[in-house]
Amino acid sequence: MANVIRQKLVLAGSGSASGGVYQEVKITGEGQVVGNLDCTDFKVYGTSRVDGNVKSQSFKIFGTSVVVGNVDSDQVRIYGTSDIGGDLSVKRLKLHGSSQIGGSLTGDDLQIGGEITIQQDCEAESFSAKGGFTVGGLLNAGTVQIQLFGPCSAREIGGEIIKVTRSGLAYRLHKLFHALVPGTENILNADSIEGDSIYLEHTKARVVRGSSVRIGPGCEIDYVEYKDHFEQAKGAIVNSSVQL
């Protein structure tokens, strides 16, 4: 495939095209691609649907995009809405809109500034969230940093450094949004959280395990297991704790 001549594919207005090997794929209206795509750049400014997989160096969504299969790209930026039926594999993800992933999400650097739902697992070197997320399986990263600007949940969370906070601005926005939409809480829900250094605020979890564990304000934890250090803020709920 190294000698394949890549040409541009531009869909403006309403149109469709077959999958294949391209340089830039640009959709500015309402476009559909039938088949797998292999391209350098995939850009959507309108509404798009790909009935297949997408492999690219750059994947940018400014409008609405549906990919029935998997997406494998070096750089992914989503400012609009994306729906990926399979897995998303990236080196770097910046999400400022919303995304649905039917499979797993893997990458080096994941930055979540909007809202994302991952049906299966999420694995990265670095995971940073300043929005809302749902992970149906395991969220695992070397560094996990979560600022609670929206409801967050994962079945399990693992990492070396795990930090969950809710800033003053996030708290004010939470109060406003909670008043407008009753029953919505900007908290982290997880069955289990395990890491080396853990600091949690406004988190509900069944089990927390770590070397150094600090339970901050707004937390409700059933059981804490720690090796070296344990702190519990005034008002935080920890039903039981054990030092190994």
C-alpha cells in the first residue's frame, strides 16, 4: 500500500462515496461513506456516516459523525458529536463535545472536556477529565485526574496516581445544574478504586485500596484498605478501614 496514490475526497451538500485509500476526507454537508476508510485526515463539518472502519492520522469532528466500525487514529479532536460503534484507538484525544463508544477506548493521552460514554474498558497512560464520563468496565491509567464538572462513573478504576476533586467553580455549577435538573449529582461512582496514591472528593465507592489513601469531603466509602497512610476528612463517610 506504500505506492498507492492518495487523492482527496470531498463531500459537500448531500452525497455518498465508496471507502478506500485517500489523502484528506472532508465532509461539509451530509455525506455517507460505504466501506472502510484509510486516510491521512478525516474532517467533518456537517453530518457524516461511515459504514466501516476509519484509519487515519488525524480525526476531527466539528459536526455530527457516526462510524459503524472502529476508529484508529493518531490525533482525535471532537468538538461536536461522535458515535463510534466499535473501538477507538488513539495516541492523543481531546474531547470538547460528546461521544459514544460501543467498544473500548485506548490511548496515550486522553483529555475529556465534554461528555463521553464507553461501553467497555478505557486504558491510557494519562486520563484527564473535566466533564462527565461513563465507563462500563475498567478505567486504567498511569495517572487519573478527574475534576467533577459532571456525573462520572466507572465499574473499576486503577492507576498509579488517582486524584478526584471538585473545584469551587464546579461546585457552583453543580448547585445551579442540580437546581435546574433535580436528581443529577456531580459525583464519581465506582465499585472499586485501586492505586498507589489516591485522593478522593465527592466519590461513592464500595472498596478503595492503595498505599496512600486520602478520603476528602463529600465521600461515601464502604471499605478502605491501605499500606502506608490513611486520612479521612471531617464529614466524609468510611464504614471501615484496614491497614495491611
